[in-house]
Amino acid sequence: MPEDRWMHGKAAASPRSGATWASENAARRQRDRADAKVPRYRDTRVAGMERAYPEAERLDLVEEISGHRVADPYRWLEDADTEQTERWANAQDALFAAHQARWPDRDGLRARLLDLLAAGVVSPPVWRGERNFFLRRTADQEHAVALTTDPVDGATTPPTGPDPARERVLIDPMALDATGTTTLDAWQPSKEGHLLAYQLSAGGTEESVIRVMDVATGDSVDGPIDRARYSPVAWLPGGKAYYYVRRLPPEQVPPGEEQYHRRVLLHRLGADPADDVTVFGAGLDKTNYYSVQVSRDGRWLVVAASAGTAPRTDVWIADLSASSPETPEFTVVQQGVDAQTSVEVGRDGRLYISTDRDAPRGKLCVTTPDGLDYDDWQELIPEDPEAVLDGYAILDGPELAEQSVLLCSWTRHAVGEITVHRLRTGEPTGTVPLPGVGSVGGIVERIEGGHEAWFGYTDHVTPSSVYRYDALTGETTLWTSAPGTVQAPDITTTQVTYTSSDGTEVRMFVMSQEASPSAPRPTVLYGYGGFGLPLTPAYSATILAWVEAGGVYAIAGLRGGGEEGEDWHRAGMGATKQNVFDDFHAAAEWLIANGWTTQEQLGIAGGSNGGLLVGAALTQRPELYSAVACAAPLLDMVRYEHFGLGATWSEEYGTASDPEQLGWLLAYSPYHHVQDGVDYPATLFTVFDGDTRVDPFHARKMCAALQHAVSQPPADRGPDVRPILLRREKDVGHGARAVSRSVEVSVDTLGFLGAETGLRFG
């Protein structure tokens, strides 16, 4: 989910202050709960509907798995295609629609979300000579469009900014598919810029198909090549061939393993993909992902592999001048080492090695192709004790002579920064000024070298923009801002530090109309805490909508993420996963103790791994939260490996095939911790039928379990039973989708959270 931050949207302003709303709504909720004669909800009581939740058969199914007895009463909901499951899902659709109709001002909220999303997005330019390629989405577009800026014949002065007069659309997903369900997943220009390899998928499946376009004419000159999900493209000079990654045909792999078994292949334009030569991957781990790159001069091929999402990589290099492209002879750079490492061959012939080996926050080393042993690596940029090294760019154009520059991007406690160094020695010489406290996108340099670099920037109130750094002058200027004009509301962002249950200090962003709370307000706490991914500041229409309406939005940098480096990640994975949930509970307690909110006004939200987070939160501490928005979640941690891409995540979570690791999983698996009669928070599950990463069965089974649990009232519970709802959507998946589809998810999620925490929009 931070993969997309889930729900980018926005809401309308009201003449009343947020503090007034908070006090009024808190009082209303207390009156409702005190009045047993007028329940706010009773099971699914909505005008004209029955009380009972949709019928869901409970199986008496208990299995012996790795020495553990595991109950699974809703196993049948794993199969989406049965008549029984479809009947249950249709009833859930009707239940959701009835509740949805009760959330006020949906039209106004939708309009405000669209207003804020009208800012659009823009990416840094990727240069090939004087031609550049970039993505941009304007206010009236459903998807970002790939464009190029054609060079000017005879131009001798490089451009200092975009030139709209020379822009030309290359790929517009809506022009290819008016339904909006086709997405542009990736693209890569040839080294000369005359060809563009691009990847499209449909219906949210992320099953990319590679094609090649002639940039000058827009004509398709090669492809399609299927089974290329998550494939890099590494062009050889001249554009007649490229390396890429493709899965084996389904008939060549065991049943159920069709998503795995990748290989690195060489494809020559015009050739039948069935004849492409496999150059790497045979006999290695079935879950391996591969990266591939070819040096600017075409001499060096670098391949890296990681088993699923394991935080370690093996790296090999081949000299293509000493062997043919079809049969490269690889030499090991790193293999069997518990570290993440990437290698780039610079234009100066040195190998630049970015690694967290003996440096959990990252360092940059250099060596030569003859000095591949770890002992030969020379430290160029040492590990910073507080900041995480995210990336770098080399500015070594001839105009810089002996003053070639190295730019390094860092995340310091989730906030971006860029430092400037001498390339030969790594000596620091300064910093690149940024417009605020935000996030830095990837730094882009010219492939042939030069003195310029471009990078993206965003923060909580600033839409995506692109800046240009000039190493000759040391100046940083705005290259291009977001394409649309938007009036973002005034909000205050504060980064606070709180203490988790074991004494660990955790940082959190708190966004509000006030720098300090004058009264408790409806609040959303968001987190992720997994896969080493940091939550850094970003423009979010959803957050702005919530805060503008008078609420508070908090984002916690939990262990398991990458906010503080690889040690921080590993402190929240596998056997230590409970630390993530403890950090989240502590964030909620801090917000309440410091007057930002109350339990009655506190909602939580997360998607994907963040959906697992909020699923564990609601089962571990149901009394702490009032509402839960759980999107595309993992919730059955015993069977997650059998569906979607689950088998690639065993390094992150553990595997049920190992008795000890199954013990870790069962200790928190949300589905297995639902108990009858507990007063669980109101919960909205959002799932997408095209999701091929996290199967929607997780949410179906958890929804059925919770609905059963809250339908078993204990003697001490009053009539105020909060709703458990499932929202499903077709023809979209886990990742990219059309803006209008994103807005509708946001409207429903914000409407639900507002109804349950007391925040009104409009």
C-alpha cells in the first residue's frame, strides 16, 4: 500500500471549526451509545434491511500443520468462482451499498477530491542526447501519459526547462483502452533514444506485455512479449537487442507455480520471442526476481537476484567484449551474503557499489572489474549514523574537468535530503537546497555524462515537481511544477517522537489544522511497517481532505519499514513482527494521551502489508480503535503463501512449513485471532478482483469471521454493534488504476471513517 499510499483524495471545507465538530460529534456518539432504545447500529440494521449478516457456513475444519492444530471455518471462501461464494459476495455488496447510502455529502467529497487531484503528476526527464522522456498526468486525464520532447536540429545550448511546443505523446493508456483498465507499467528508451520499450497490463493484473515503439513515428516495431511482469529492459547499444526477464511457460512449471520461475533472456528485435536465448537463471530459486543492466558502452552486463523480497542480493558481472551477448561469462560480485547490494559500471570504468553490507543504513563503495572481492571495495561514501542512503548520481561531463560531482540522496528520519561530494574522493562539499521538509525522488543524470541532474520533490501540501541541479554553478532551480493548479488547504505537519512498549523511540508525522491540539478531533492513524519501505512525506488528497474537514491524520514510521535502515526493517520482520504492532498501538496511545483524539474518534487505515497491520491491531487491541479501513490485506497468515505472490514473502513473514515460523505467524495472524462476542471496531474491507498480489480471499474470510463474532453478543454488551463491511471492485488490481476509480475508493473510505469517528464533510 505505501506502494500507492492507497486512497489519494480530498474533502470540502466547512465554516465550522474542526474543534467544534469534534466536540459536537463526540457528544452525539456518547448520547447514541447511552440511549439503548435508539441504537446507532444493531448488527446490520439499516432501513429496510434484515438484522442478520449474510449467511456464511462455518466449517468444522481443523488441520494439523507443522505440529500446530489450525482451525479454518471459512476455507470455502478462498474460491471466488463457486456459486456459494458469489451468493455471499453479492449479499455483502448489498449490505455495503445500504451503509454507503447513509454517509452524507458524498458528492461534495468527490468534487473536492477531484479538485485536489487536479494538481496532476509529473516525473523527472530521462535524457537521451537532447531528447527526453517523461510521464505527466493533467487534471482531465485518468492515467499518466508517456511523452517525449523532440530535439531541435542544430541546437547548441541545452534547455534549462521544458519546452511544451516540442512535446509529443507516445503512450496514452486511455487512447489504447477507453475503459481505463489498461495501465502503463514501465518503459525504457534505448541508449540512443530512437526506440522505446514499454509494458502494458489490463484489468489490474499487472501481467505486463512488452512492446517496442519507433519514437520518431510512433509505430510498433516489436512485440508483444508476455509473461514479463516486473521485467527490467536493458538495451544493448544500437537498439537491435535487449535483455529482459520472463517467466517460463506454464506448461514447463509445476501446477500453482506459474507466477515464479523467471529467467533472464536476450531478445533481438524482429525475432520470435519463443527463440529468445536464456542467459541466466536456470537452476536458481524459483521465487527469484532479477535486475539487469548494460553499461553505457555496452561492454558490461550486470545481473542481480533476490529470492522473493528477501533483503539480500546476489550479483554477477559479465564482460561482453570477452564473450557473446548470447553466452555471457559471469563472475560473482556477491553471492550468499546477507546484504542488499547493487552494482553500476560508471563512465569512468569504475564499479560503483551501493550496499548495506556492514552498513545497515547504506554506504557507497568503488572498485574495478579486476577487484571484485569485498576486501578490494573502497569506501567512497561512508554510512551515516542517522540517515539512510537512497541513491546517487554521477556528474562527470568534460566541462567539469577534474571537478566531477557525486550527488547522494538520503532519508533522515523519513525526510529527504541531497548532499554534494567530489566524485574521486567522496569528500563532502555541500548540500542541495530543497523547498521544504519532504521527499526526494530518484536523481536522474544524462546517460552520456554532463553537469546537470534532475530530481522529483513532494511534501504533504506540495504536489509533485521537478528540480534541476547545475554542478557548474551549484544552483538548484525549479524545472517544472505539477501541471495543474490547486489550492491546498493550510495544514500543520509536526514530526513527533514517541516510545514503544519496549522503549524504542519511533517517529510519527501528525497533520492537523493546529500545531497543538485545542480539543480532541476525529483522527486517522496510518502505518505500513514492512519490506523495508519507508513512509516519507507526499502530497495526498485523501490526507488533505480529512484534515481540511477538521480531522487529524497521523503517519507512524513503524519498525519493519525502512525509515531508519535495514536494522529497523529486520526489527519488524519474521520472529520480531510483533514489534510493528506494538509500535502502532503505542502511536495510538500517544495520540490519545496527548489530546489529539479519543478512542471514540480514532480510526486506523492501512493497505496490503498495512492491511495486515490494521487487521492485527483490531484483533489485538479492539478497545483502542473505533474504526478500521483495511485495504487489499493479508489476514490469513497460515495460507498466504499459496495464493498470489505469497510465496515470495516468506523471508518477510515466515513460512507455515516450518513449525517455529508457523508459531510466529499464528501468534498474530488476524483471521485466527477473531473471538466470538468481542466488540470489534467498525471495519471496512476494500478488495479488488484483479489483485494478483494479495488474493481477496483474505478479506472475505476475515469479514465472515468478524461478522459471526459480533453477531454473538455477550451479556455485558449493549445494542451498539458496529458494522463489518466488504467493498469489492472489479477490473482493478493491487497497484495503478484510473483516477476516477481511486477517487471512488477514497470517497467510500473517508465516508466510512468519518461516519464512525464523528467527522463530517461539507
